[in-house]
Amino acid sequence: MAQAPSAKALVDAAKAAGEVGEQADGFLGFVTTPADAALQAAVEEINAGRRRVYEETAGRNGVTPEVAGVAAAKALRDTRLKPGDYYRDIDGVWRRK
């Protein structure tokens, strides 16, 4: 998924600080209320890219984009989240890995 390096760097730093986490729907979300407009824009940019990927994946696999997003979230949570990273479970509760 195409994203600006600056957006990725902002989001990576916010993840490390516990401000941004992965959600059960496959999108990024804010663990805390964002104060930085640049961070909000970066999250929106990355989420837009993810939305495109989920739509493409859904079309290839005969599922909805929502199903593709949930599957991606599970794979990401299981394989790529580091200890201490935040994720929002299906019940909407933020947890740390």
C-alpha cells in the first residue's frame, strides 16, 4: 500500500508512544485523543490506502471489504504487533499486546 514516508514515520512514532493502535476492522485508530493535526492526517492517509487494499482484496476473493479488513487485522495482530503495541478488539476495548 502506498503511503508517504512521513505519514508512516508519524504513525510509527505515535504507535510507540501508545497514541495510535490497530483496530479489529483493519484500520488505525486513536488510543488517546489526537492533538496533532499532522498525525490525524497521517492516520487518514494510511487508512485510505488500507481501504483501497481491502476493496481490491475483497474483489479478488469474493468477500466484502469489511471481511478483508478484519482478516488483515487478525493477521497483523498475530504476526506483526510488538509487545506493548495497542490493538482494539472486536468489543471496542483497547488492549496492549
